[in-house]
Amino acid sequence: MIVIYSIKILWLLLKTQIRSQTQYRLSFLADVFTTAIFSSIYFLAFALILQRFETVAGWTLGEIAFLVGMTETSFAFMDLLFSGFDPDSFSPMVRMGSLDQFMVRPVSLTIQVLGSRLILRRLGRVLEGLAVLAFGIVTTQPDWTWLKTFYLPVVLVCQVICMGSIFMMGSTITFWTVERIEAVNILTYGGNELMSYPMNIYPRWLLFIFTYFVPFIFVNFYPTLYFLDKPDPLNFPVFAPFLTPLVAIGMALAAYWFWGYGLRHYQSTGT
Amino acid sequence: MQAFLKIVGISARQQMTYRTALVAGLFTNLFFGILRASLLIALYQGETSVNGMDVGGAITYVALSQAMIAYLTIFGNTEMGRTVSDGSIASDLIKPVHFILLWLGRDLGRSLVNFVVRGLFFIGLFSLFYSLYFPTGVGRWFLFVISLIFSWLLNFFWRMLVNLGAFWSPDIQGFARLAFGFSQLFSGFVLPLRLLPDWFSRLSNWTPFPGMMNHPMEIYLGIYSPSQLLGAFGHQLVWLFILVFLCLVLFRLGIRRLVIQGG
Amino acid sequence: METIVQVRHLTKDFRVLHRNAGKWGAWNDFFHPQYRTIRAVDGISFDIQPGELIGYIGPNGAGKSTTIKMLTGLLVPTGGEILVKGMIPWKDRRKYVANIGVVFGQRRTLWWDLPVIDSLEVLKAIYRIPDSLFNHNLGMFRKILDLDSFLESPVRSLSLGQRMRAELCAAFLHNPALLFLDEPTIGLDVVAKERIREFIRHLHREGTTILLTTHDLTDVERLCERVMVLDWGKILYDGNLQELTSRFEGVNEMRVSFAENGEDGLLEGLEPPVREGRYYVYRIDPRKVSIPDLVSSLYRTHPVVDLEIRKPKLEDTIRKIYENKSLNTPD
């Protein structure tokens, strides 16, 4: 019962934002378009550089495009959905007491925060990600199987969950620090960039952190190795590409627990 | 002059209170720096020099660009623009300091703190991970510092120019994002211009942006020949002139518009 | 009658970062942050009966908003207990909050970009208000608060007065038995304030218990029978408004104008008056002088043209209370 209620309220909160943002059709579409252009700048720059170097660690442009496309699409999608939990917007909410306003209502705070912000123009970045991914698929012509077709969207969803969890944790930290913590950017924007390239180019110790502490290596790199039938340069176990869902679930649980802890702290100390 | 220095001082002190942000910012820079450096190493893969830049130079470039992020406010900001749309510009306009100087002072205060904390400290930190090049000879250092000052000014007036758009449009966010995206791309912040195709660097020379990052970096690395050096400084100065001029003009026009329309 | 709110020895401490002044202060803060404890609420106790309309007043920083936050479940106390309708506010927050209404005068409740009516519809879903009640309440508020003129407008385009009316409507839509109003008339013009007060009075007549926090003492004078005066986290006075003024040395003012000018206006037993144009203004302590006697004797002995007695201002009374407190309490 409470689940249905919560979803209904969330939808009501989101619906109004969707309506107000798409009010002016043309200007909305222009926004989406410019966002797509803006987001493609980094990949374009990289593509241009690759003209001089041809490959990177044995990966061609198309193969990199696959990596980038995957993580861009999911990151952008997460950014769109979890706009409420974006530490940049969440920390002002805490500071200005908007959170208090939420707490006075008999709805779960998580739902209210999720429903508080939905930046639809970020769809532009989702489109950019998909375009780059499509480019990657077309240029690499991987050997496609049924399992791959099924697993690709699963990986994308898991990526969204992983990044969303980080966002949530980053916002939870602002309960203690009030100002937004730039270090969270390391995991979100940094994580996105990290996963955009074949991870075996990174120094040993960095790989270690992102294998055993924040297992990003299983979130994009390994599934992509599987999709593109590329050899594993690090000699991980054969099932490595399929650990992605486990990582996603683990992160989601950690995020939710930490969020609850943060809320309890906020209640005892106020702003 | 006194007022200006005071503004700089207050802004600097304000910036120092954000201690957690400053320290965290350091680590963010470090992280991205390591990512970029790793990428460059993988790209070079043993090749000694590409278009006049070797791997060590490229890494130093990346390190410097990360160090300069906060100092130059590379990602831009729309602070000034927002004061126009929410009306708080009024309190700035009645101050006894010229509006542009006011923002210059505020920005300078912040930048100086960032220069030390996220600039110098960062270089020190980064050099623990990668060996960096340092210019030999006082001459090069001197030229580098001058170029850095110009680059800061260029960046400031570019941001001011973008923000002045707020006098004409209530919401400059979208436009600002695009504008700052372009400046990042063409300034060589994303990756050294030298490593991009020649037609690209030639194209970017028609913009003020290389002066914001690429020029000072390459002066630091000593890649320029004396004639190229002159060219680089000339480029910075000419564009600085243009940007300052545009800012003053647009400011005058914008204020007139604001006063007439009543904001 | 069962008390609706019970507060016992409520205490709240905060740990605050101590900002150092001076040239090296900023660097010190950077490397060696220091904290100190502030006691915002210091062992206060009170009861509220159903149907009361109480004014909760005090200077800024007195601990008012902290108390309200604890009463509304936003903050967990450091010590003491609160029972509202038998519930502990911060424990079962979601369940508790469905029973109360809150208006934060300085913050937005309603969704900024939405038309008012849309916000109310969302609230209807959130508080699970049945259609009949929703329509009934909405109809009533539309009339009393005159909402029709801006019901369809987005909240961001409303004037402050309109927004306040909308917020009040929103707070009461689900018929809460207890209403917390935090500075509901702040920033409003006189007409708008009166409108809001009228609405509050209406709610009070309907039996809602209301706790009103305000800086505007006219609000208190117009609406409340009982006031609680808070300062330094302690309740300095809790009781009847009339008693408050008479207890704390209210100085009455007698303004007299005489037929002949040039009088020095000195009267027996009274301080010399202050001249304000035609008027002579005397300060009278009603505890020392019988006003009726004074007036009648004045008319007998002097050619009085105009006479007016002004009661003490609530502001002065309150100020006296604060001064009293700060004189008597060691820091």
C-alpha cells in the first residue's frame, strides 16, 4: 500500500515539472539540442586527438566510443532521474531549510527529494551518449548474440544504479558538511571519465581502489570486454563481466543505509 | 585603489573559509590529473615526440591545467549574470567602485587563494606521482608569470562578457554552458592543442581562448621559438584589448537598457 | 480536557564552529577548528490545552524556532520530553506529521512553479484527504481567504499576501487539530495582515489549537489570550496577556490639552510632562495613582479641553521583560 502511495506521489511531483519544462516546445528542444552538443565536446576532442595517435592501448576509436557511449548514456540518464539528489542542488536545500519543509509532510523524504527536481534537458546528454554508443557499435561490428542483446540494457541499468547510489551518498554527506563536497565529483564525474577508457591504462594502485573498494571496473570495462570480444589484459576470472548486477545491488544497499543514517543525524542536530 | 584592495582581501578571506571545499578540490584535481596523465601515457606508448611535445611535456601540461582550474575558473560561472536577474545588481551599482572593477576584485581575491591552495599545493602533490618539467632560467619563469597574468585577465573578461548577456536575456544558463564549453575546448584545457589536428589549432587561434591556457602552458614548457613567443604574447594582448573593449561597451549598453526597463 | 501538547524540561544543545577573528583567524580555522556548545533551549515546560491560541514570542535567537522544530518533529531534543496528542513528534515522524499543519512564514511550502490549485491537489494526495473534505475546505477557504483571484496562478507570481493566504489554506487543508504558525504575517501590509488574522481567528473559533510565533506584537494583541515569552532558551512568562501588561510595570500615558496655553503643566504627584504641540504628556503609574481620581480632580482644577489615557504598549512591556532578564541573569 505504502509503495503505491509513494509512487503515486512521486509521479505527481514529477509530472508537474515535466509539464512546466516542456511548456515551450521549441525552447525545450533547443535546450536539449545544445546540451547534446555541449556534452559531445569531450568525446570530439578525444576523437580528434586519436587522429594523431590512431589507437590507445590497443583500442580503436570505435571501441572507445562503445565504452564512452555506455557510460555517458547511463550517467546522463542517472543525472536526469536523480537530479534531486545531485549534491549541488541538495546541499542548498539542506542549508536553506527546504528539507524541513519536506519533513513536515507525511511522505518519505527520499520520494520528496527524488520528486523535487527533474532536469529534462539532460535528455540531450542521454541522446549524445546513445549516438556515441551507436557509432561505436556500427564501427566495431561486434559478434552479436542473444545473451549480449539481453545483457546490454541490464548493464546500463546497473550503471545508472551505481552512479545514482554515489550521488545519493554524496548528498548524504552534506548533512555533515553543509557545503557540497567536491570530492564526490571524483566518484561521479570522475568515475564517469574513469570508466570511459580501457582501465588497464591506469596505475596499479588506482586500479586496486576501483576493483576492491569502489568496483567500477566491473561496471563498464569488463562488460565491454565481453561485448566486444576483446581479450582481458588483467587476467581476471571468466565471470568478471557478469559481476555488474552484484556491484549495483551492493552500492544501492550501501547508499540507502547511509541515507537513513544521515537523516537521523540531521534530525538530532538540525542545520 | 584602497577600496579595490579591500574587496580583494575580503574575497580572499571568504574563500579561505571554505576549507573542506578547497582540500577536496585538491583531490578532485589530483584524480582527474592522474586520469588524463594515464591516458596520455597510453596514447604516446613509447613515441618520443608528437608535433613537438613529448610525453613528459604533455603530462606537465595536464598537471598545470588541472592546477589552474580553480585559479582561472575555467568552468565559468554565472554569478554576475544572476545578480542581474535577481536584482541584487542594484547594491553593486551604487558602490563607489566601477562595476567591472568590483567583480575583478572579487574574482582576484578568490583566484589568489585558489592559486596557492589548489595551484601550488597541487603541483607539489602531483609531482609525487609524476615527474614534471620545470622551466630553466629566470627568463622563462618571468615570461610564464606574465603570460599567466594575461591568461587570468583574458579569462575574467571572457566570463564577464558572457555574463553581460544577462542584461538582455533573463536566463543565460544554456548560453553560458555552451560558451564555456567552447572556451574549454579551444583553450586547450581538455587536451593540449598541440596534440589536436593542425587545422584545429589554426581555427582556435582566431579565438581568444588559446591565450587562456595553451599559451602560458607552452611558454612554461619552452616549446616556443622566440618568434612564436612574440606571437603568443601578441595574441593574448590583442584579444585582451578586444575583450575589455567589448565588455565596457556592452556594460554601458546593458546598464542603459536596465535603467530604462527597470529590471 | 486532555492536554494536547505536553512539554517537560525540554533542552536543546548545539555544537557550533567557533570562527576566529583577526588576520590569522582564517588560517587557524583551516587547520585547527574549534567548537563550542550553545544551549538554545534551556529546560522549558508548558502544557497546551485543545482549542488554545497561544502567542510564542521572543527576540531573535531566543530559541523559538528551535522549540517549534522540536514540536514538529524536525529536531530531536537533547533532553526532556514532548508529547503531542500522545505521540513523540520525532519518533514516528510520518504518522505524527499527518496530524499537524505548519506554516513557515519565511519559507516556501508550496511548489514554486505550480498553480496554487495544483499544489493543493498534490497535498490532497499526500495527506490522503477524502474528496468531500477537500471540496468542503477548499470552498470555505476560497470564500474566507478570497483565493479565486489567484487560484490558477503559479505560486511564484503571487504577492506576499496572496502567497501567505495560499500557504494557510494549504496548511489547514487536511483539518489538523494542531497548527503551528511561524511568522505568518511577516512582510505583509496592514490590510493583508488583518486578513490573515481574521482567518486565524476563524480557525480558532472552529476549535483548532494554534501556536503562533511572531515578531509582530499586534498579532499577539489581536489574537492571543495566552502568551509565552521566550528569551535565552527560557520561558520568562507564561500566562494571560492582560496580566502580562499589568504585571510588568506598564506606564500609562495621559495626554491633556488645556484651554489656556502657557501653563507649565506641573501637577501634584506627577512627573513633569513632555510637551507635544498643544498636548502635555504625563507618565502615570496606575499602581501609584488612581486614574479616575486623577482625572476628576484634573477637570475640577484645570480648564481641560482634551484628555486621553493611553494604555502601555505591549512592546514596552516585553522589552522590560527582556531587560529584567538580562539584568538578573548572570551570563
